[in-house]
Amino acid sequence: MSEFSRRELMKLSSAGVALASLGSGLAVREAGAQPTGPGVRLDPYPSSWLPDGVRSRFVENVNGLRVHVLEAGNRDQPGLLLLHGFPELAYSWRNVMVPLAEAGYHVMVPDVRGYGRTTGWSPDYDTDLAPFRTLNKVRDALGVVLAFGHRSLAAVIGHDAGSPLAAWCGIARPDVFPAVVMMSAPTGGTPSLPFDTADDPPREDGGARGSSIYDDLAALPQPRKHYQRYYTTRGANDNMWRAPQGVHAFMRGYYHFKSADWEDNKPYRLAARTASEWAKMPNYYIMQLDQGMAETVANEMPSAAHIAANTWLPETALAVYAEEYGRTGFQGGLNGYRMGSNRVGREEVELYAGRTIDQPSMFISGASDWGTYQSPGAFERMQERNCTDMRAVHLVDGAGHWVQQEQAEVTSELLLEFLGGLG
């Protein structure tokens, strides 16, 4: 298919969404459009974007950042830190914050480094990745907690990319984060270092490796690639930020494709970490080799009627995401996916080799979320080895990957049940 015809097809596929969202998107843009550029100081969210009881504000001088934080409750109450994933924002927790605050908690939700209205990070692909390393983001989280006057919290709670970040908060500073809740992404645990190898002979192959699973994916009869590898490439940001269908329609497609609304999301345990098993997952995880994410989600756009019936992500809410990502692009979040190849980041976390999460923990995911099983064996290792005091595991009906948005009421109830049992 020619580039012209491909672009025209994508525009046609999203036309209904674009027309349906025009009014709400413009309303948000007029209320909250922000300038960009070095040194620009952004404003808090307009109050109309948020539920009653949720406040938008900034915290200065946190590990080199000016952090945008959504806050609910009072500082003299036990604290909760909520961490979002990709492509999300602090805003993703908006419908969970109020029930938690009404139950007596001080709820703090930052735009994580690389996202939203938090500034002090570079959006360039060629930037130094060191600030995006895992333990520096833990340092960001700690800085927010201390800035609000808490020396210890009730719990840290993370979703998607925020889930492993919450896990690392618990591993690195269990005194500050005495309970951990992970959502949608089971913790992979800490890395290992060679053990009992003092008498092993040197490897004759010099440690060389054969083909990787990523090579095997590309060699399948229908060539594929892993989305996380795609997210490390130079072109990924522009593919999504400059998507032919526009950011608003792109994000509608992305959120729909990974939600319980997409009826083909029926996850199950994979037999092994092999290309043939991985290829059983939907295209948003194991992508077609010749497509970017913009093309991937354009193929699965919901109808205008389906969008109009969506109660968990109405057009006014989606317009907030489109406004924010339309301003920042996606590179800040994508830089987190690139840390796997960063030597400093790998060596730093190896200091914690063998450590487990020994404080009370819980896992929540949507029953229709492939994220639970995308790393074969991780879901089981989390419960059997990586977390030694896992109190509960919940797979929520009627939710896909965006469990705290798709089923905010149920998620709030599960969180409060867990927090109430901590004593």
C-alpha cells in the first residue's frame, strides 16, 4: 500500500472520532492550552478538569524537577503515593483519589518524570538517559513524599510502568513505603548476580549469544516485533505524536484496544517465553513488523456509537490526554523503555540482587488485561518468590489494562480493603 493511501485510510478510519470529539477537544484546549519551551512555567489544571476534592498544584525543587501533583485529603492523614504508567498521567487516578481521601488518606499523585506538567526533564531522543533510570525515579518519588511532610506512608500504589516503580520504591526504602500495591504489571523481581562460580572455568565462547527472541519474532512467517523494543526506536515518538489520525484519535484507539471494550482481549497463560508463544498476544504487544503503533491502533478504532457509550473515558476526559500529550509528545515516557540498555541503570539496581518485597503487598489487574501474562512466569514468580507477604491478587471483571479507570469503584474498594487490613 502506498504511503498516501495508507494515510488516507487511517484518516478515514478515525474521521468519526475526530468529528465527535471536536467540540470537547476545543473546549479543553481553550481552557488549558499551555506554552512550551525551556524555562516555561506551566499552570495547574483548570478545576473543571477534576472531580470535586482533587487539587492540581506544583511542588518545586524535587530532584531537579518542578513536579505537577494532583492532591486529595489532608497532610495530617496517612499518606498514599499513586504512580501512573504509559501513556497515562496523574489524571489517570482521578476517580480513585476521592474515595481514598474520603476514607481518611492524604493522596499524592505526581506526573512522573517524563510526563505531563512535570518539568525539568529533556524530551529529546539523544538526551542523557541517566535521569530516567529506575532508582532516580525512586528518588523523585521519595522527594515528593518528603516535600509533603511525610516520613512514611500507608502505601505506594503503581499501575503499568508505575507498578515496577512502586515495587522498587518498596525494595529500596521499605521504611518509607511499608506496603506496596502493583497493578497490571507483575513485578519481575530484582536482578541476579553470579553465585557460587568461583571455581567455574572461563567460558570458551566469551559469553557470546545466539539469536534473540526479537530476531525470532522478525523471522516468523508473519514477521512481528515486541512493542517495548519498538518504543526504544528513534521514530516511535513521531509515529504517535504526529499520527495521521491526530493525537486524540490515536489515544482513543490505544486505550480502546487495550481495554475490556475490545472483545478479543481474552488473556491466558503463555507456555514459554518464545516467539511463537508471544505471537499469540494482540498486535499492541507483539506488533506487525512493518507497522508503527499509530497504524496498529488505527486498525481497531471503535465506532462513533461505541465511543458515545463509553462511560469510563468520555470525550472530555480523553481531550485532557490529547491536550497534554499533544504538547509534550511521548518521548519522556518512552525514555523509560530505553533504560534496559543503559549500563549505569543496570549496574545500579544489581546492588539489590536477591532482595524481595517483604512488606504487605497486593496485585490488581483487569480480567481482560494481557499485561498479567505478557512475561510468562512473572505472575507466578511475583506470588511465590518476589513478594513474601502478598495479601491478595485480584483480576477484576469488566476491566482490561486500564483497571483503575475502567473499574474505578471496584479498584477503590479493593485498595481500601487492603489498606484497612494493614493494622
